[in-house]
Amino acid sequence: MFNKPIKSLYYFSLLGILSLCSPKLLAQQADQDFQEPCGQVDLLKQLENKYPGFKQQYDKDYLQSIKRSASVGKRKRIVKDTTYFYDTIYTVRVVFHVLYNNSAENINDSLLKNQIEVLNQDFRRLNSDTFKTRNVFKSRAGDTRIEFELATVDPSGNPTNGIVRKATSVTSWGTANGISELMKYDANGGSNAWDPKKYMNIWVCDMTFQNQDRILGFAYPPYGHPSWPSSSWTTDPNQGVVLHYKVTGRNNPRSTGANLGTSNKGRVAVHEVGHYLGLRHIWADDQFMANRCILDDYIDDTPLQGVGANFTCNLTQNTCWSGQDDLPDMIENYMDYSTHDCQNLFTRQQSQVMRAALVDSRPGIISRTRIEERMRIFDTTIYDKILIYPVNSEDKIVVEMPDEEFDDLLSVEVYNSVGQQIVKNTRISKNETILRPIRHSSGMYVVVILKGGGDDQSPSTVVRKVKIFLD
Ligand SMILES: [Zn+2]
């Protein structure tokens, strides 16, 4: 069912010619050749039918969330909400529902565990193939600072390994058109969701239709609809991620052959969890429009792209021309349809959007939070709009706050490696604060940003810790 590489190459080589043809012909050609292995588009269509106006509201909410997340560090809410800081690592509680009609579908625990491992590596940019990110995109790659773990307690409070296994008489959950959600209900031979407010439910089942692997997965976006109050949305039992059992986990022995062999690294789940946390396809799903370079995915640090990579890894693919500093399509992105070998990144802004979705729309599924002290690594901490850096040649530390409205009282302290304070509590002023540490030896120092406190001696809270190296 999926395109073989030769067909896809044929398709892209035809683009130049087709663009001279009528838009209708172009759209038809795209329609015929473009494959949708992810059910996101079908799902949104179904939701629109069920809740008229959904799409419009979804777009509106999405734009608002982008706008909000793009201003991390600018808005005072960000400063007040310490859990939002990018030094905070969130862990998400996961439950798998494995539905099987035969032993092959009852996939091993090892695959489910390595699926969690893949999610953790890819979301933290700890995957082993980051070296494949092309230089033009390296500085755009981000660490979402979101991690995943199997649930240890079930909804009744009993210990669990986070895996529900159920035999079913249903031989396949695939459909000719659209998607089915029957796998999410006991009454239909599926498995009821665990409270979607508290768990990220992942159903693993046979999604084939007439022996074809048409849809590999789909996921619900976080969202509250006006005619469907957010309270009912968040408890909607359909919330969660569905994965085809053949592509769940890394090196699943069933992800082989021309159709599934390029989806064998467990990244269908990475893509679907991206949707679950609010991301769209990188090409904005406008491949069937006459001019598909108009719509964007609303993410600033992904290039404009006209169509998905369609199971190729074509480094020369560049479907939209954006002028002088034009970039190729970011086929490295998990939200594309490139081969798993090709994918290796979420961007920084995609990371921001997902973190905003998690904190704003799905806070209950966070099982743990922790602050991870990290050195300032450009690749991972650019999100922090308060910049902290030493100027060793001038023996000073600079704390730069963009010219935004910060109503909170913020201050900074610096400690050496054995916890001795080398810069006493100093109020951070707008724009730039210069710290001159007392005599010190070269080594690592910890810069601590606090809110509150100050002259009135009210309690202060640590909101960030950053390690820096002083000469
Ligand atoms: Zn998708």
C-alpha cells in the first residue's frame, strides 16, 4: 500500500512539470500518490463531523498556544510558573493496552519497554543518530525535556507494570475510510482507557484493513471545544494514542519488507505522541491544495514545506522556495513522513509547544517533575530567555533579561562547587545585570535565579539553576 521508493522519486521528479499544469491536476496527482499512514487527518475530519466547528476552534486554539509558547520568558506567567521553566524535566505516566487475536499481535514486553526507551531518547535528543542532523538544522534541534515511564499504580491504586493485555475476538481494527476507535472500549472487544486525565493511554492493536497496513497510528490532540467543554474533553475515553502492533517498539520483527521496513525504529510512537502533545505535520497537511506552500505548521523554526517526505529520505527535497535564505525540507523531523532512518529531531519551538500542551492541557499525566541542572548548552537551553553567561576576559558574569515586562522580583546568587556563596543575593534589573564574583579559582560554578525574597525578607523560590565555567 505504501509507495515504494521508486514511485516516490518519480512523484518528486514530476513536481517541476506538474507545477506548469493546472492546480486541479496537481492536486489530483498529489491525491493519488500521497499516502497517509498516520490517522491524524482522518481523526480531525471525524471530529469535525461529530462536533461541527471543531476544526475552526482547533486552529484558533492551536495558534493561541503557539503564540503563547513562542513567548516563553516574555510573559509574566512564565516567570510565575516555575514548573514551566525549561530546566524542569517532566515525566509522563504511560499505560499500554495490548489487544490480541493471535500470539503475533500479543507483542513482547521487551518491545513495549524499548518503545518507552525510544520515546525517552528521541524526546530528550539523546538518540544515537543526532549526528545525521544536517548542519543547517543543528542549532534548531531541541530537547523537549519530557520523559516517559510505565505506570506503576493502576486507577484502583494497585501495583501494575503499566501493561494491560487482552485477548479479543476482533481480528482487525482497520477501516476502509477514516479510523475506528472501538479498540478503546471493553464492550467492543477493546480495552477501556485508564483515566485519560492521569495516564497517557496507548492502544497497541492490529490496524490492518484487508491485510493492508494502511494506518500505522493516530492520536488525539489536546484541545477544549466550546460545545464540548474542556472538562469533558479531558475525560473523553478516546483520548490517547493508537499504534499498529507491527510498528510498536524498535526493531519489531514485524516491521519488515517494502511497506514497513522503513518504520522499524519505534518512531511512529514518537510522531503520534507529538500529535498527542499538540504538534501538526511539518507540511501542514495542505498537500492537496493548489498552492501548498501557503499554509505552514505555525512553527517558526521548521522551514516551509509543501508535502510530506512520503517514506523517502531525499536530502535534496525542497518543496517550497522561501527566498534568499531558503532551506531544504526538514525531513529529519519526527513530524514528517520520512523513513525512520532519516528522522532524528524535534525543533526547539516544537518542544515549547509540546511542553505548553502538557502543562496547560494535560497536567495530570505528569507523574514526576524535577529540575535538572545543566551547563548552558546552546543546543538545549536556548529556550531560556534569561541568558546567563560569563565573560571571563572581564572577570564578570552577565545576566541578561530581555526587555519584557517581568513583574516578579527576581534575584541571582552564585555558588562554587562546595556550596560557598561567591556572589550574594543581587536583584536582577531589566535588561542586563553584571555580577563581579569575588576572587575565585577556575572551575564550575552554579548560578541560581530566585523569585521573591529581597529586602522584605519574604521567602524566595529557586526557579533556575545553571552551571557555568569561570576561568
Ligand atoms: Zn501524523
